[in-house]
Amino acid sequence: MKKHLIAATVSSIALVLFAYLCLIIMPNLPESIVEDYFSPSFVNDESRNLLYFVQPIVLSFALSWFWTRFKDSFAGNWMLKGLELGLVYALIASLPAMILLYSAIDVTAMTVGTWLLYSFAQATIAGEISARIDP
């Protein structure tokens, strides 16, 4: 249990830093993607901005729990295990949600693709940290 909490805490810190890095990188993405983020489809309510940084913490603890339950299902070194966890999360959780979001919100497929890539990267980072701390 102690390793689980340490992995979740370290993952939380890493994913919050990754989220901040992505905010810095976002303006350098292709203009068609950046324009989507300024469309009226998105709520521009500053009171909710904190949720952008809460999400990686919640995800870290959820993926750490998942890792503890299913770590024996993953083979290879810590990097491969992390990549596999990222792929599993992207296919099982993120892809269906992205399809739903694409059908409900007026955004481009490219933007939804960047969200899918972001969720894959988050889960891979958390998976690699969990695989290193709690093999």
C-alpha cells in the first residue's frame, strides 16, 4: 500500500508538471488546432481552470490503483509496461470518450486526436512511474 501511495503521489506531481508543459506548448501547435480552443464550444469560465490541474491528480491515483490490481498482466521492462498501460488506458477509457466528445462538441478530429494523444501520454507517464516504484 505504501508503494501504491508513493507511486500515485509521484505520478501526480509528474502529470501536473506535464499538464503545465502542455499549456506552454499549446500555442505552438498548428493554427487549426489552437483556434478550436478559442471557439464558443468551450466554456471560458476561470472558476473551472483549476480542474485542469486536478484531473492529473485524480488520474494518477486511479491509474495507480489499476496498476496495483493488474501489474502482473504487463510484461517487459518498466518502459514497456508503462507504454502498455498507456495503450490500454487510451483504448479502453479515452478512445470511447473521445468518440463521444467528437460527436457532441463542434471540434475538429485533429483536436480530438491531440486529446487522445495527451491521455495516452499521461497514462504512459503514470504507468512508467508505477512500474519503477512498484514493479
